[in-house]
Amino acid sequence: MTTQTTSTPNTSGDETARPTGRLVPLPASAARALATAGGVLTVIGCFLAWTWTAAFPGNLTVYGYPGGLQWLVLAGGALTALLGLASYGVKGLRWLTPAGADPAIRLAALGTFLTAWYAVLAISAALGGLVNLEPGGFAVAATSLLALLGALALPFARPEGEPADPEDTGWDQFKHRAGQRWAVVKAAFASGDLTPARKLPGYVEILLITAALAVGLGIFTYGIGTDHDELFVGFLITAILGAAALAKSGLLQRLSALTARHQNVSIAGAFAAAAAFPFTQTNDQYANLGVNILIFATVALGLNIVVGLAGLLDLGYVAFLGVGAYAAALVSGSPSSPTGLHLPFWQAIIVGAIASMVFGVLIGAPTLRLRGDYLAIVTLGFGEIFRIAVNNMDGTSGPDITNGANGITSIPDLKIFGFDLGVPHEVFGITLGRFSNYFFLMLLITAVVVLVFRRSGDSRIGRAWVAIREDETAALAMGINGFRVKLVAFALGATLAGLAGAVQAHVTFVVTPEQYQFAHDVPPNSAFLLAAVVMGGMGTIAGPLIGGALLYLIPNKLAFMDRFQLLAFGVALILIMRFRPEGIVADRRRKLEFHEDAEAPTVLGKTGA
């Protein structure tokens, strides 16, 4: 490695030298040109044939029309080239890189390189050697390597100030850190690495939010619709490193600021984009995956009230989903239900929600006086007790209520105002199947859960939850009734899980004890629900929804990994905790806790995203 030094201002106004950390010895202008040109050439290479046979998924044999993995490499190359042009200060593109383009170019070029070389190696392994590659495959491998070499040669330096005096008071150290951050910002503005956001008209900002949501819908639709293992692995590589590049450029933070200014519009737009998902599918199979993702993500959002807002570690939360599902199944008119009741949907879903709420209160009342690990152990025990209890209520080991291990089967489809959700319907000339109908129903319930979470989080009791989470002893000293506040959080979280469970029972036709374990091969289970909240972002709205969607979709798509799935899941958790400990969607308070160099928010009233 070769190092060069640059002069950067420190907090006292003096000049200090710090290595730039270049990995390839090239001038900055040449490195930038090489990375940009490599991205452009990679895009061109995606229009060439990569192999001679259509036996490899995606049909990469056509000249002039990309397919399969070619689309992913094309997207990565285009992003690399776009960021490279932005680094030259091209008018209109600087808005995309408010935090600087060079670090983002590195990540984009790395993602393009990994996807291209993965494609080349996968073709060789699947078809029997490099001889099966056409010139386009070799070309894209070479051009993506050139782009990566150029990106690694880009300089990367930050201002570094003098260390704080350990004998300083807390206020003096605070002023010292603030001075260092201001020096970073001044140096970044001086070098052109940080572009202030130009005030845009309101309608333009709303259009940008709409465009971002449309792109997000397209990415999600593409990912959920991938029907080949090789294609989904390439999609993961491109999506993860592409998102990291956009975050490094500052674009995601800029879009987050826009959504914060237009929060109501953003939430409505997000639900409109989700409602458009079934219309993009030609196979109801993917709508089935979509409705299960919504169920899992909605339950994760309910758990976020307990864990993210109130700070209560609940390891048996999936039991409340099971209570709601069993309660709704018992009154659904199923021939295997011992009750013989057949209530309308709105009554069945209320029964499921109330049953979960009652169990939440019954379990929470004697246990919420515990804290920390003791509370976690008790809730874990409740989850196991629920599963064992419903397994024994078979008429032999206990009363005949749940049919034991056989569960309640043949649960009929819902009918709402004469609309049978089990029958396909045609809307705008598009046939929506059974799972699409349930997708819209679950989307409506998700909207209700989001509304409850948002209103309760901004309310007086929501602030009490946050106070309990931060320091329960201090909150009690300020007059907050800790037990009552925690019991409300526990009961509300259980109620929201019961709503989702009532829908799940009708979607899956059957409820059995094995569906509601602490750890299981596939979600939903308590371990994955807790991981969805932590990875997505505790205390936020979007975090658990995104985390839940990822943790349900990825295991389903990576089923070919078999017993190595949990290994991959563990590695992903380690990487998230190392590089993004505050979660994918960061709560501003938690971001300040995990990153000392994070800029403190000017308004701390609302922390959710």
C-alpha cells in the first residue's frame, strides 16, 4: 500500500497531515476517470452475450438485450458511472452525493465487481468451465475489475484534531468534540466533498419521494420474483452494496430528510406503493410470499412497542400471535373446531385481538415487576408453556379444545361484506388471486398497526415508555408508574400480534403448535421477530417493517442452502452489529449512542422514522 499525505485543518486552526489510505498508486484524476470509464464499459458489456447456451438461468446468450444477472451488473455499473460523473461536479448530479462521491464509488464498484465475477464463476461451475463463456463474459469481468482498481485508487482523508485533555471537564470535552466535528464539516465544504441541500419546491420534494418509492417497489418486486438461486444471490450482492454506496454518498440521508418534512405524504405513498405490488405479479405464489411478509413485519412492529419503546426484552412474543390465531380459528366455522362457532370476520378478528390482550395482561401482571434477564427468561418460559399447553389440549392429555398436535384445520376463507377472499377477482383487467385478496386485507391491518404505533409513540404514555427504557429508576423518581406503563405496552403489543394472528389463521388454513416456537427453521418465531426489530431499528416505524420483510424473504429464497441457512443468518447478524449497530433505519437517539461522531439532532421530540 502506498500512502500520501494531505493537509487538513484541525480544531485549533493548525495544519495536520494524515495518510489518504489509497490502495492503488494513481493520481486522483486518473483514478476517478478509470472508475467512471470502467462503469460505463461494464454497462456496455452487459449488452453482449456472456455464454453460448440458454441452460444457465436468465438466458445470457442474446446480443443487445440483457437478461438475468446481466441486469444486476448493468445496474451496478450504471451506479458506479453515475457517481463518477457526480464526482466531476456535473450539473444536477452533485445533488446525489451530498457527503462526497469517492467513498460511494468504492462501494458501488465493489458491488459491480463481485456480482460480475460471481456471474462468471457461476456460469463456469454450472456449465463446466471457462470455455462456456462468450467474449462478453470476459469483457465484463475485465471492465468491472478496472472500475474497482480506479475506485481503490481514490483518495480518502478526513480531518483529524488533537486528542482531548482527559483532565478537562465534561463541558470542555463536549466543546472539543463539537469543534472537531465543525472542522470536519468546514474541510468537507472547502474540498467540495459536502454539498449543502438546495431548498426545493414542495411539489418537487414530493415527486422525489414518489420516485424513490417507485424505485423501492421495483427493487422489491424484482427480488421477490427471482425464481433462480443464482439470480437471487447476485441480487443480494448488488442490493446490499448498492444501498451502502447510496448511504455513503449521503443520498439516503437526504431522502430521509425529505420524508421527515412530508411524513404523512411519505406514509401514504409507501402504502400506495405496497398496494400496487399485487398488480405487478403474474403468479399468485409471490402474492402468498407478500402476505406472509406483511404478517411477519406487522407482528415485528407490535413487538417494537414492547422492546423498542418500552425496553422490555420479550422472548416469547410469538405466543401472542398463536393466541390470536387459535382464538380466531376456534370461531371460524372450521369443521375441526370443538366450539362449532362461525362468526363474521370482524367479530373473529376482535376475538383474536381481545384473547391476545387478555393473555398479555395475565402474563404481564405477575412478571413485569422483573427487569432485564429475569423478565426475558419468564417470557421465554411463557412462550414454551403456550406451545406445550395447546399441544396437550387434545382430549387425552387435557381438555379437548385445540386438537393437540393436529391443530385446527380446514379453516374457511373469509367473507367480508359478501366479498369472498378465497375467490379470484378481476380488477382493472388484472386477475387477483386468493393471496392477493389477503394481501390487501393484511395491508389494511398493517396501516392500523402503524397508526397505533405512531400515535402511541408520540403520546404522553409513549414518552413514558421511552423514559422507562432509558432509565427506569429515574423515571420512577419522576413520578411515572412504571408497572402500569409497562403493562399497557405489554397488552398493546399482544393485541397487535393477535390482529395479525387472526388473519394468519385464515391465510394458512391451519394452525398447529409447531408454528409458534422460540426458534424454528423459518419465521415467524420469537428469535426472528426479535432479530427483525433489532436489525431493522428499535423504536422506529420503518425499521421493523424492513427488517421483518428481509428476514422472511431471504430464508425463503435461500432454501437451497439447507442447514447452512442459520450460519448465513449468524454471519449477517455479526455484520449488522459491527457496521450498523443502531439498525438499518436508525433512531436518532440510538445513533448518537453508537456513533460518537454522529451529529446531534436539533429536535429530539420525535425519534421514529
